Amino acid sequence: MERLKSAVPAELRRAVGEGTAADLAATTSRLFAFFDSLPLFHQVMRELTDPELALCRKDKGRAVELKGQGNACFSRREFGEALRFYSQALRHAPINSDGINVNLVSAIYVNRASTMHKLGLFKESLRDCDRAIAVSHNYSKAWYRKGMVNASLKNYSSAVRDLEVALHEEMTSLGKSNIEQELKSILQKQENIGEVGTSSCDSMDADLPLAGQPQKIIIESISTPNKGRGMASTDDIPPASLVHVEDPMAAIIMKSSRETHCHFCFDEAPADIVFCPSCTIPIYCSKRCQEQAGGDISCNQDAHLEYNGHATTLAKLSITSSCKSPSSKVFAEHRHECGGAHWAAVLPADIVLAGRIMAQYIEKGVLYGKNVSISSTNLDLVHHYDQHSPANKLESQIYAIVLLSCLQNHYGSELLWTEDSLSQLVLLIFQIKVNSIAIVRMKSMDGGPELIVNRGVSAAEGTNMCSVEQVRVAQAIYVSGSLFNHSCRPNVHAYFLSRTLVLRSTEFIKSGSPVELSYGPQAGEMHLPDRQKTLLENYYFSCQCSSCAELNLSDLVMNSFCCPQRNCLGAISESTYYRSKENFVNVSLGGSYVYKLSLPDISKAGKDMEKVARSVFGNSDAHLNIDPGCCMNCRSQIDVSSAAATSHREASKIDRLKEITLLDKSLIPEALQSLKQLKKLRHPYSKALAQAEDTIAEAFVKAGDQEQAQKHCEASIQILEKLYHPKHIAIAHELIKLVSVLLSLGDMAGAAATFARAEAILSLYYGSHMEKILAYLGALRRAVTSESTVACS
């Protein structure tokens, strides 16, 4: 794309960069006319859309080569590597009516099934056996392998049936003899042991567990004085209530997750991934997801969510079966990107997302017998085009022209466009930039609870704390979800079940009050200026939520230094605080960053806030200035520059512990010395101290010193309780870490009490979906419950 940018003449580049949304029709028309006469543009488009040049074509020769490499690894008992090669062979193997290709595909499926059987992945192996049978029903090896896997699962009746089919289909005498021996052995086991096996269900997709939770909450679009359009409830909303559920209008996986997550449901991909039958780009966790992405939807009874409402008013939710009637049409979001073209793998995610929205409108028009113009796809969402930089404007206009050409290559005459169509497409791209929501997954960093359970809850060296991080896996447009405004202290929590957005209240919301989620930055997680800057750069608004309009303890302390006077809890900031005549606090951060914060009533300020910033809350001097380096309580001073440099150096020494997989115990005393220095510099409630305590706690866990780990983990939690409200999810995650430490110490009563506290917080955020979102919770609950039961008996 850089080649096209550099080819644009300076005068046209300037016109695009200086133009507004009102000028889009003119500038996009000029830019399109320029590219249409440019040979380079047509060369680029051919590279993106010509099947002969595509990088995503199926390649039988490559599939055979990869299968051979998998066979070699299997012979050497390198089953992990064999699994990888077989999966790549399936990615490249063509699937059509050609008998040779059918035999190749079914053989690779069976080989991968055998490998997963060796690795103990029994359910995954069964699914591959079924896939091989679906491709080639008479393939005896597939039936044989399925029987052997069912035998491993002690599903003896199923195993016998499978082996009887394998015996019937087997053509060689040696093969028949081997099957007969296995069949005899399994019949003997069935007689002696009985049927105690597990289900061999082929479905990878569990029903979304929202059935049985009738949705009674009504939320509607309202207009607010400071934030424009937003959402509010018509009734009181209790804590932990399911507020909103919505499937995306369109979604796209992030490039960083293409090889690790399903391209349709965005869940982590299993070992038995399946591929698009026509290209090598997407991977799917199941046949069902592959069919939904490609448009070939088979009738099944898996429940799914259906949203009944429109863009401005949320009515109610209903659970329906995804069994479709023959006349129903499901949008195939990958089909228009396939068939030999690979532009969807090259263009940025938000551009491909715009293409998927366009494709939906085009295919709906075809379904109902009418052509659809680009102008009809404009969403009723903000775009902030005029606030973007000239470079962003030019880039987006170029991408709009490229995207239009890619779509025309697929749809031909079905896609109509007029002179203002490109301008509408540009605005659609900017609407996506502002309104798209990141679909995230909670990723376990160490598998802590499983390790603890497997080690018998010992304090053995190398045990890990249970820690998770949020991973962005996809980007989506939720039309109603986009109408919820931001708050730095939100009253609803957003999470995802598959690709479905779920909003749950985390506190009591009074009727008529705004229902607001977090766009990322929250009080306690980010300092006020950082929150304001992030929101302005990404969403083009200056936040005026309650947490930004009032002075918070976290904003006073999280990046502050401590007072040099012993026993003074005053905070020393790098910012300037001063009182104005209008009874506001202005925070000057240098340059143009000046924030006006309303003063809360001193009677409502907590004791900690008074101790931290007595001067700010005092009424004796209406024009009091608090300069950088000045204590907000007793007005003592320090050299902020020197303190900041020393603090950064010592924190960096502690952070080195995170980078070491096999911990060198000699680094811990140095880290403890750095922590001691940090405590002399940083405010006792600062975020830097909380992070340092947490890092050192994890280091002690790796070193096998659980008692010291507990001490530092509890210290981190005590600080977080000052920065956040008591039921914030960040505290729950730290409590879960503490549970794993207490289990290792054998403190079952403490572990149970701490787990109960964490579970109470997590239930506010996830309700009954806790274990679906945080997979480790089940193992941890079993560990706490089983050990507590043993202790009681």
C-alpha cells in the first residue's frame, strides 16, 4: 500500500488531507480517477485478486510432502511434531470429488487421529475419525482407529460396533486378522468391566449458557448533555444482572491470533483444527464453525442467542435453535474473501471488517432480488473523520478504493456504486475505527491451579501462581453495543461468549441512570491524564464521567511519591494542583494538559483522602497552589526528578524477575533491596509498589518460598484495595493468586475463605459464566473443596 501512497501527487494529497467529510465525494472521485489511470494500481489489484498469484491456493503436492514429514515424525515417536505436520497437510490438501484427493484427505485425518490418540487427546481423535469417515465412508482404517479410541475411553459397545464395520470394510487378510484380535480383546474387557466410558460427542460448540436466565431488563437510547447519545435503563438494575447480549453485525480475527484461535467463534483452537475447503487462510475449531463462516449451515440443535431489537432500543432476548429452514440464509462472512483471492489476508483488520459489512448488504440484496448500493450501508454511528490526521484520511481513502475493487472482483454487477459511494465507504471505515469493539479472551499464563492439584498441593520449587492476562483476539461491530457510553468507573462489565457480547451490571443502577462500560482505561488502572489522553487519541472525546469530574484517591496516589516526613501519609505529585475561585481543583500537567476537577464535599471524602491531600480539601486558602514536589498534606518538599529517576531504576531491577523462566535465587535479595528503596520513595498506595510486590511474590513462588510469596501477595492486594473499589475485578484476580499460594502452604481454611471472596467478586462480573470465561476456576474450586473436606474429616 505504500507504493500507492507515494504515487499520489502532492496537490491531490494535500486536498485529501485538508478536506472534511463534506468534501469526501469530490476528493474520493479525484483519487479514484487518478488510480484508475495508474498502471501501478491495476498491478496491485491483480496481485490481491488474481487466483494465479494467490498465496492461499490449495496445493496437493505440498500436502503430500507435509504428510510424509508427519509420518517420519510419527515413526520417531515425535508425536507433537507429527501433529503439526498433519494439520498443515490438511490445510493444503484439496477437497473435491477427485478420488485421489478424497483418499489423501481421509488418510491424513486418520494419521492425525492416530497421533492424537498417542497424545491422549481422545475426543479430538474421535472427531478426526468421524471426519475421515465423512470423506470416505468405506475407509476401514478410520473405523478401526475410531474403535480403538472408543476402547481407550471405555466406550466398549461403540468400540465393538466400530471394529465390526472396520472388519467388514477391510480387504486384506492380515488387516482382518489384526482387527479380529482387537475385537476379541475389547469384547473380553466389556464383559469383565462393563460400560463406564465417556460421551463421544463430535460437537465442539457447547450451548451458550444463557438459557434459564430470562431477560427482563429494558434499556433504551437516551440523549445526555455531556456525552450525547447513550444507553439507560427504564428500571432499577440489581448487581450481577444480565443487561445486554448481542451478536456482532460483523467480526474479524486479529492477525496475531490467526494461527491460535478459531476464525469464527474466536475461541482457542483445539489440536484437531479444520480448514476452509477452498483456501489455506482460516482455521476453525469445528466443522460447525467452518460451515457457518462459509455459509454451508447444516441443521443442528445447538442453541444460540438471537437479538430481537434495533439500533437504538434494546427490547428483549430470546433463545432459539440454530436449526435453519431450507429457505433461511446465513451470511457467509468468509466466502467473498475466498476462491483464490488473498486480499483479506493482506489488508488491515478494520478494512476487511468494512468489507464484511458491505458483503452482508450485497448478499441480502441478492437474496431479496435487488441491487444494493454502498450508500445504503452507512451505519448510524459517529465517525470523527474531520479530527483525523491528513495521513489517516489519505490512507483510508486509498483503502476504500482498493476494498471496492476487491468486492467488485467477487460480486461483479451485483455491486452498484455511484459517485458518492466511495465517500460512504470511507465514512464506514472511520465508523469502524471509532466504534469497533475488541473481542478478548482471558489467557492463563501458567496453569497454576492445575499444577498445584497435580503436585498434591505441595510447596515444591517451581510451583506457579495462578495468573491470567487479557488477550485481544478479534475486532467486531456491535450496533447496539456501540451506543453504550464510556465511564472510567463503569457500572457494567463486558465479556464475550464465543463472538457474543455480554454486558452484566457490577453494581446497583438506578432507573434512568446511564448504563456505561469501559472503553479500556479505568480509574485505578490508569492515572487521570493517561486516561484522558488515551480516550482522546482513540475515541476523540474528553471524558467527563464521574471519575474524571471528581478527585479520586487513585489519581492522587497511584503515580505519587511519599512525604519525607515520617508518619505523614501525604502524596507528592509530579503535577501542579491549584484551587480556583469557582471551588474547582485544576490539575496542570504542562503544555495544554489542564484538567478542572470538581471538589467533592469534604464530608464525603474518605479518611485516606484527607490524610493524602489535606491541603487540597482545606478551606483556609481558596487560591492554594500545590506545586510538583510539594506534599499535599504537610507541604514538605522533595526533588521529584531525582526521586523519579531512582524509582524507575529500582523498579526496572525488580521487573527483571519477570523475564526469567528458571529463576536464579540470587536475584531475589537484590530485588528485595530495590523494593526497600522503592518504599522510601513511592507513596504507600502507589501502583508501582503494588506491581513490585506482585512481581516479587511470583518470584518467591518459583523459588519455592510460599510463606514469603503470601506476604508479598497480600501486600499487593492491600494497595489495590486503596486504588480500586473493594469489589473490583483486579482484586479478584490477585485473590486467586493468593489462593494458589495458600493451597501450596496447606492453609485450607485460608484458601477457602479467600476463594469465596474472589468468587463473590467474579460472580458480579461473570455470573454463572465464570468457569466458561476463567477455565482455571473449576480446578481451583475442586482443589479448595476437596482439601477442605479432607481437613474437616
